[in-house]
Amino acid sequence: MARAKARKAAQQAEAQAESTPEPIVEAEDVDPKKTAVAAAVARAKARKAAQQAAKEQQNIEED
């Protein structure tokens, strides 16, 4: 059950990160590598937040 909640929290965090609009910049000013790195960082932050939420949820269930 805890795994299911952790998985759900991870999915919600990723969906939230994906739904956050990025500022629109002129196409000629965008570096594809920088865009890819920024997206990867956002995914990593969302994953970390989901793991932290799952860990907190697990601690609550243990108490």
C-alpha cells in the first residue's frame, strides 16, 4: 500500500512539474542543450519531491 502511495505521489509530482509553464523565449535565443538540461533538472526535482513525500507518508503510517 505504501508503494502505491509513493508511486501515486511520484506521478502527481511529475505531472505538476510538466504542467508548470516555462517562460516563452524567442526561438533564435533558445539553446536546445540548455532546454534539455532544464527539463532534466525539473524532472529530477519532481522525482525527489515525490520520494520525500513518500518517505514522510511512510513515517506517518509507522507512527
